[in-house]
Amino acid sequence: MAPPFKFYRDLVIVGALLAIPFFVLKANMKSPETQNAMDREIVRIAAPVEIAVATVARGISDVWDDYVYLVDVKRDSGRLSYDNARLRERVHALEQAQVENRQLKRLLQLKDSTPGDSISAQVIGKDFTEFFRVTRIVLDKGARDVRSHMPVISPDGVVGSVLHVAGDTVDVQLAVDAAFGVDVEDERTRARGFVRGTGDPARYGCKVEMVDSRDDVEIGDLLVTSGKGRWFPRGIPVARVTKVVKRELGRDQDVDAAPTVDFSRLDSVLVLATPPAEEGPITSGPTSARGRL
């Protein structure tokens, strides 16, 4: 049984807690004219407490509202981030499809403008040097369609020639390979020469051989196939001149060039199955120098 003192103490505390709000409320409900001295004193004492309690309550309410708002914002932000990611993925897919459509359109235009039969093929493999230069590409066409030494071109120009066929794949020797060469002419001046790959593992480069000292060749000139030898049709871009060193009369100029095809970005090509119409003397092979043209 609880001691009488503790019982009466608790009773007084409970009574005070119940009485104080009653008297405060009673005093606040009276108009200032009807308030007595006790009411005014209660109002004076309770006013700061009421202000403090109201401020705390308002602060708690604001914090709760901010919390609920932030929860909603976080949920909306997560949904928007998800939708944004899906839209970015869709835009990327559409951009890729647009690029592929442009490439296919260019390839179809090239096929229509190229004389003879041609076979379209996709690049399915590439070999790289330690300098990230492509040294060889692999196509997806088999022996039934493609044979060795067939020319390979793209909308940007000469890619190379078929090296060998193995099963359903085709290895292509690139135009920058040291064993590759092709007769060319300067598109601007019709000066003749013979482009041969340098085989440099660090860069895509070509040498232009047998350019007469009297021929007009300048940096930036486009070199295209001459059509000689019934190998490549005439007018296919091969390389663009990057360096010209003039020599004395009777000596060939020293000319460097860069291929027009970006082999690292090559995705689709045409293999020329039918030799072009003869535009000059037939020679023994693609890599033989045909004399000064």
C-alpha cells in the first residue's frame, strides 16, 4: 500500500495539472473588461507559455510537412529518373538506328552506282595493333559468294581486297597494308601514280609512288582509282595527299597520303564480284607496279 504522503502528493499534482488549464482557459475566455486581477495575472503568466507551446507546435507541424513533402519529392524524383533513363535509352537507340539507316542508304547508293555485280557484307571482326590501328577485318560472307583478290570498297572509298576465304568468313587485306597497291590519279589534275600501303602499325598511311616531277600534286588532293588493270572501277576514292616533296627534273616526287576510309569505324562494305570494264592494259595482279601512268 502506497504511503499517504505519496498518495496526496500525486493527487495534488493531478489536480494542479487539471486546474491550471481550466483557469487559463477561463481567464482567456473573458473579455478584458470583465477580467479581475487574478484573471489578468493568470493571462500574463500563461501568455509566454502559450506562445512557446504554439511556436513548438508550429515548428513540429512545419517539420512534418517538410518531411512529407520530401518523401513525395523523393518518390517523384525516383520516378522521373527512371523515366528519364528510359527516354535516354530510347533516344540512343533511335540515334543508332538513324546512323545505321544512313550507312545502309549510302551503301545502297554505292551499290547502285558501281558497275557490275557486288556483294554487301558486314564487318564481324577486326585485328588491332598496340596503337589501336586496324590491321585486318573479317567479313560475314562465305566461299560461295567471295573469292580471293576481289576488291572491297565502302561509301568512303577503297577498303582493300579479299585475302582469303575460310568457311563463312572472309579476311580482307586493307589498303594500308604494305602488300597492297592500286593505280590512282589525282582527281584535280589527273596526275597518275601508284598508291601502296606503308604497313605502319602506329598510323594509317600510304606512299604514292611514280609521281613524275612535272605533275601537279598538292597537299589535300584526292586520289581516286584510275580504272587501269580491270581491278577497281575508275573514280573510287583511295587516299588524300598529306605531304609533297618536289624533286629535280627526272626524279619522282615524294608523296605521302592518308586513306579516305576510317577502318576503325567500318561496319559494312561491298565486295566487287565482277571486274570493271577495261580502261587500260591488263596486268598480272593488284600489288604489281604498272609503270608510270
